[in-house]
Amino acid sequence: MKIGYPCINQQLDCTSSKTFRLASYSEERLITLVEQNLACLRRILEYNVANGLLFFRLSSGLVPFASHAVNSYNWQEHFQMTFRRLGEYIKNNQMRISMHPDQFVVLNSPNEQTVRNSIAELEYQGSIMDLMGLDTTAKLQIHGGGAYGDKPSALSRFAEVYHTMLPDAVKARLCVENDDRTYSLQDCMYLHELTGMPIIFDNFHHECLSNGEPMAEAVQMAASTWQEKDGLLMMDYSSQAHGERKGKHVQHIEEQLFHDFLSETEGLDMDLMLEIKDKEASALKALEVAKAMGRL
């Protein structure tokens, strides 16, 4: 089991997703910010390795406007060696990497432009992992999208886009995650049947929306969709923030709840991404709980 957190390290004085306004786009500004973003990413990865946090979600904003028409610069060639060195560091330290495009990536949208924009974003993010030389255990994580008043048709539309429009390089990395409002684990299992995509399981979303499957059974169902080329099941872990709307993530890890989750899933292998507000602070606590339980 590897444990990690997404995108931002709150102890470091840098961010790997610096950007600027579209109206002020220039190639010079782009190059400067990508250099800064990748330098910060290196620092984050080094922090994670030093602290045993070997699962990390890269920021979608490493290259500003990468999938936008305004950006025609060949940043892939310009930063080829930097990406390769980052990838070597990741591989040498046996880290697991993922990326999670923003909510505007919706493959089953009835709007053709939205679908084209979504595919462009997936191609960009997949190319980051390709430039790093990472194998297909590094994954792109998306949600099922909208239901648009007709979930069976929306599911079919997702599968059609997957089979007819997505490049093979994207399909090799793409995973679907159960969400907390529309697409349950069962819906994602159906998408898996239609496409072969692995399912990234989110325990908190399952608590919000499910078909009654016990947690251990749900984890096993999701794990069954992963093949050797995909690596271990990836999982998102969080819990409900007290006194907040249903579905709001907790600020700090509740160690007893996490202990109970690990007990409930004893014997099931997974890599855990903690979607908890205080990022690496909770990930470090989770690491200690898992170590004490012999899960690492």
C-alpha cells in the first residue's frame, strides 16, 4: 500500500500550478511559469519520498492553457528533459502517480464542443505522464459525467466517445471514479463492462451514494476491474465534515475512522489517495496508522 495526497504541499513555499490570465498570454510568460511549476513539483516529490508518501496526484495546472487553442508553443519539446528527469526520480523511488482533470472534463456531454475540449485536456494530461516515461499504472481519473435526465443514454454516450474518439494513449490510462450524486459504484461497474476502464473507488462517495454494498465488498468489486498493466487498485479516501453539507470533505483525518476502514478492508491491497483538506499533514498521520497495523 502506498499513501499520498493531491497536488498541493502546504508545508512548502511553492506551488506547481502557477498560472496567469488568458488575456495576458505570451510564450515567454508560459515558459517562465512552467519552469517554476516543474521546479516546485520536484521539491514536492522530494518531500514525499523523504516522508514515505509514495502516492501523489500531479496538478492539472503544470502547463497553463496546455489544452487551449491559444497555446501553440511546443512545450513538450522545450521541457522534454525536465519531464524525463522527473519521471526517472518517480520511477527510481517507486512512486505511484495520478492526475484528475477538472470538472469541465465530461465525456458524455451532449455538447460536442465540451467533448472535444475534454478530450484535448485528457490528451494533455496523459502526455505529461508519457513525457515522464511512466507506465500505464499511472492513471487519469475522471467522473462519469452528467445523467442529463436519461442515465442509460448518458452511459451509452460515454462508451461511444470512449471507443470512437479517445486516442489509445488516453484509454491506456483512463479510469472512472464513483461520485457522490449521480454515478454509483454499480453504474461505474456498468461503464467498466462497456469500456474495460478500471474503477477508482472513493469510499466517501460510496457512503453518500451506493446500492447498499458493504465497504469491503465494494473495494473488492472495484479491485476486480484492475489488470496487471493497471497496477494496484487506486482509491480515494475521505470522510464527512461534521456539521457541513453532505459530501463535504473533512479538514483533518479522523484517525479512528481511518483505522476502522483499514480493519474493514484487511487483506485487500490498494494505493490510497487522501482527499482531506490539510493534505500532507493527514497523509503523514495515515501513514503512521497504516504502519502500526502492518498494512505497509
